[in-house]
Amino acid sequence: SLSIWPLIMETTVKELPGLPLARKSLRMLAYKGVVRRYPRGSTIIREGDTGDEFYIILAGTVQAFSRDSSGREVIFSTQSAGEYFGEMALDGGARSASVKAVEATICSVLTCRTLEAHFAEFPEFAAELISRLIHRVRVLTKTTRGLALLGVYRRISDLFERLAVPDGNGHRVISERLTHQKIAAYVGASREMVSKVLKELTVGGYLTTTERKIVILKSLPPGW
């Protein structure tokens, strides 16, 4: 493995000084790991496997997902540099989801035993991790509720509201590249239904789409 020190210094201090990795507790934890590089499309964690590794993303983007035997996929989250994943391994159980690199990704990888020892040195990081897990439960509860009680349009509009950010021109932009199939994986619907909803929103003047982004031109209607 490569020395992690030069990579972290180059990534967080020189190139990306605003990353959350600049927090001392997370930076010091990353120093204790080893650097691993994952090519685009590679699987980092496989659902159902057992493992005790914790990952801090130094560069790139990953997605947590599940896939059934027919190949249908549901996406749980997308994370990028400065974030971390794999903390569910702390209980020693099987992985609850798969994680793949959606672009070339570099991680600092360490064992859960190292993570637990780190809690004693930086108890604020343990508190942060607990808060993060609580947030994850809230998100999963909301997602489950949406799948059970809300229609496809509401699930799509909720997704867009969560991802969109103001662009300074009175519009909101989703810069994550969202294909119809990817949106379907996020909201638990068919690609055909997603295509129909997006077409109607486009015709209605609510949004425009390009290959790389979605621009929300005005507030989405509460129902469709």
C-alpha cells in the first residue's frame, strides 16, 4: 500500500481545502488507514458479505445500492470525497447493501477495531457517527413511507427537492447526472413511468433536462 500522508495533504490542503476531511478527527482517522484505488464501476462492498472495513473517501464518488436476481436496482445514497461509509460493519453482521464506485475513487481503508480505538481519542467523532446513523434511519423511514404511501410523481418530486440547489438565476439545478433508469432506481419505479412524469413536467414548463443536469424552472406542483 502507499503512504497515505502525501495523498491526504495534496487532496485536502492544496486541492480541496473545504472538504469535511479537514476536520481533525476525520483527518487523523484517515491517516491510520491504507490507500486503495477503485476503478469506475468496480464493487467496493458486496451486499451479504461479512467484513470489518471502514472507508473514508479521499476522491471520487460511490453509491450504496441493492439489486435483485432480475437485475433491478434501488439506490440508497450517493457519497463523495470527504464522506465515509461501511460503519454498519461495527456490529459484525453481514453488509446490508452493496457499494460501487461510480467514478474512479480513492479511499482510506481501516478496520472497525481501529475505528473503535479512535473513538477513545476523539469522542466527538463517535457522537458524529451516532448522529449520522440516526439521520440514516430517518431517511430510510421516509423512503419506506414514500414507497408505501406516495405515488411515483411524489417520490420523484421529493427526490428532486432533495437534490436541487439554487443556481443564482432564480432556478434550481440538479447537477448529478440522472438517467431515467437511475431516477427509477432512486424512487422504486419503472423507467417508463419516470419517462412519462419527466415528459409531462417538461411540457408543463416546470423543468428542462440535458445530458448532464436537470434545471427546475419553477416550483413543482404538489400533485400530478
